[in-house]
Amino acid sequence: MENIFTDEYFMKKALQEAEIAFEKDEIPVGAVIVANNTVIARAHNLTELLHDVTAHAEMQAITSAANFLGGKYLKGCTLYVTVEPCQMCAGALYWSQISKIVYGATDEKRGYLAMGTQIHPKTEVVSGVLAEECGALMISFFRKKR
Amino acid sequence: MENIFTDEYFMKKALQEAEIAFEKDEIPVGAVIVANNTVIARAHNLTELLHDVTAHAEMQAITSAANFLGGKYLKGCTLYVTVEPCQMCAGALYWSQISKIVYGATDEKRGYLAMGTQIHPKTEVVSGVLAEECGALMISFFRKKR
């Protein structure tokens, strides 16, 4: 039987979150955290609504997943996020010891790779999943803002 | 007239927060954010109590200060924190565009300097304020844990 729980499958869930952010006039980034093929946390960027630079999709998803699991470590979990994490989010993911990070579009200016942020040595990273769709939403948002 | 509002003055407030964390059996890090010589946010590490790796003193203080100010940027504000910020907290401070960061003890393993995290170009950093007291609290905590 074909495995339907692919990285694309869960990235689509993250994209749905990003679309909700877009509709709220937030920079459209969405994230979900998955454990045993089940979404245990979903979030989208809320920095404008909350007046809070820490309210990135990933940060909220980390807090929410840890709350669901009843412990602060996210070993065995995978984060799907539509855009490459920033320094702050990569730093939070480092502390969480999450097993896998899957992101869509690259952030060439403020992404963790460009900024030189360190990922936990036990964390696997996969990039470029639905990159075009994830990036298109960002481009469309900033075009609207101009 | 002598200015009582020195960096040491406000670091003592951050140390008080760190002591509260210590009493709660949390890694003893405390922070305050100051605007116009007034403390507008105070927080201490709560990662164990909240089961949340994002609940560092600095992160909570940033959220709290932005909430107080009604805007997400902390221009004109100073963060006092007893221990050098990590990647996550330095990343959050980057987004906040805070004017000044003052820290006490150095974190040679996981501090933002060792990890290579970038600070906002407009942010001034002062280190080593009450470093001995701030560091002694950490040493005492980890000695107790062994």
C-alpha cells in the first residue's frame, strides 16, 4: 500500500496555515508538528496581531506540541514549515532536539543558513518541499504590500 | 546629582528574577527590560514549569515589553539579562531591534557569541555587568543538581 503520509502531505497542512496568515495580513508562514503521522500542533505567523516578534509560526507550534506531549523535548517529531526558519526559530528547534525539520521556500536573507545558526546535531533537515507554492505565497504577500 | 540608574542598578533587578527561578528549581536566569529608566517587563526562566524550551527569561520579557508598549519593536529599550543570550533569544532580540543588551555572565558553550548568532546592527551590547554574582547563581544551581 502506498504511504500517503509523505513530506508533501504534511507540507500542504503547513501551507493551509500560511494561507490563514495571508488572509489575516500576516507574513504568510505556516507550520505543523507531526508525531507518528499525526499533526499534534499547527500554527501560523501572528507577529502583527500580537505585536510580538516571537510569535512566528514555528515558535507557537513548538510551544503547542510540547504542551500536547507534556514534555519540553520534541524527539521523534517533525516540523513542517513553509519558509526556512530564522535564527530565533532555529535556536528554539535546537533546544527542542526535534528529530526532523522540513521546510519549503528558502529565505536567502534572514534564514538560519544565511545567518549561520546552528541546528542540533541530532536533527535532520529536508528543504525545498513544495518550495514553489510556499514561496509564491510570500511573493504575492509582499507584492500586495508595495 | 549622581545617576542611580546604572547598568548595575538594573542588573540587580534581573538578578532578583534569577533568584526566583532558582527557588523554583529552574535554571537561574532573570531578565528585565527598561525604557526611560523604568522597568517595563521582568521575567525569569520557566522552561521546566511550562515544559517549554521557548520560555527563556528573555523571550518572556520581550513579549511582555511589547505588550506593555503596544508595538512589537523595542527601539529605545534595554534588556538586562543575568546570562549571555542563546541563539534563540539573540534571534528574537534581533527582530525586536532593541537598542541595548546588557548581560552578566558569559555562556561559553551555548551563548550567542560561541554559536555565531547575529545581533541587529543597531543594537549595542555590554557584557560582564555583575558577572560574578550572575555566574555564581548558575554554578550553585548546577552543583545542587549533581
